[in-house]
Amino acid sequence: MNTTVNKLFDDTERVFNFHESDNVKPVMEKYGYSEAKISEGKTLFEATRAACNRYAKEYGEQLQAYATLESRLAPCRERYSLDLEIARFVFKNHADAQSTLELNGRRKHSFTGNYAQMVDFYDRLTVNASWVAAMAKMQVTPELLTAQKAELTAIRKFKDDHSRERGEAQQAIVDRDRMLDQLDEWVSDYVKVAGFALAATPQLLEGLNKVIRAKS
């Protein structure tokens, strides 16, 4: 994409430079390319560059938000996996705890499903004092459980941040692509009209040769 975008930007600048020729501008004005028309093209060019820069910014922020989320989520999942195994051992003969804490069965892989399982596990565990005491015997202390619950609350915010950044990045790429399409059409139209307007003087088209070959 970057190569394509850079070429389009190079072609656009080549068109504007070409148009400034004293031999070209008067002819192209007769075909509708007035100063106002060229100004519209330049405004479109700047808006397209801004859209590309905005996408790069939003995409970078999305990556950073994801990295932050993963850096907090990974150790929390590891702690949960260990606590889950300990709970399975501690409550191996306790059907009520096994059912309430959902100790058996597969763990969900999606963020939403896995996160809900972790939250439910710690919430249900910590409201039962006898279960907390039983886990403490295996060094899963009340303080550790409280810290894990607090970390899960923080992770929810990081997930929300990532979801927001992802949405903004997705919108930014839609906006960028729309602007690129509009600019490409503007440049293509200019090149096509220049081919008509300057057909009798092909030497004047030399400055647009690369663009003309690409757009033909």
C-alpha cells in the first residue's frame, strides 16, 4: 500500500508541476482546468495526505493499546490457570464448589468468554469465606485473590481502550481509502484531458509520460 500511495502522491505533484508550464496552463484552462479547479485538486491532495497521516497515527495507537492489553492480560491468565488447578485439587471432593466455580470443562478462547470465566471464578470464590480459607492453605491468600480481582478490573479498561482504538483505526482506513480513490480519480481525469488537449503537441506531454503510461 505504501508504494502505491507514494506513487500516487508523486504523480499528483508531477501533475501540478506540469500544469504550471506557460505552454500548458492556458490550454488546460480551455478544457475546464481553471485556477479554481486546480486549487480543488491541491486541497484534495492535502486532505488525502492528512487522511493517510491520521490512519498511521490511529493504527499505531491501536497497536500500542493491544500491546498494553496483552502485557497485562498474559500474567493474569497465568495466575488464573494456576489458581484453577489449585482449586480443582482443593475442591476435588466438593461438588458444590466444583459446580459454582466451574472448575471442570473447557476454558473459552475468546477474550469475552475467557475474561468472564476468570471474573466469575474469583467473584464466586471470594464470597465464600470457607473456600477462601481452603485456598489459603495452598498459599492462594486473600490478598492475592483481591489483587487478581483488581487486575481484572483494570484489564477491562485496557480492553475497552483497545476496542475504541481499533474502531478509530478501522474508520481511519475507510476515510483514507476514500480519499485515495478520489485523488486517483482526479489525477486520472487530468491526465486523460491533457492527452486530448495537447494531442497536437505531444512534446508537451513529456513531463506526464510516466503518469500517462500508468493511467492508460
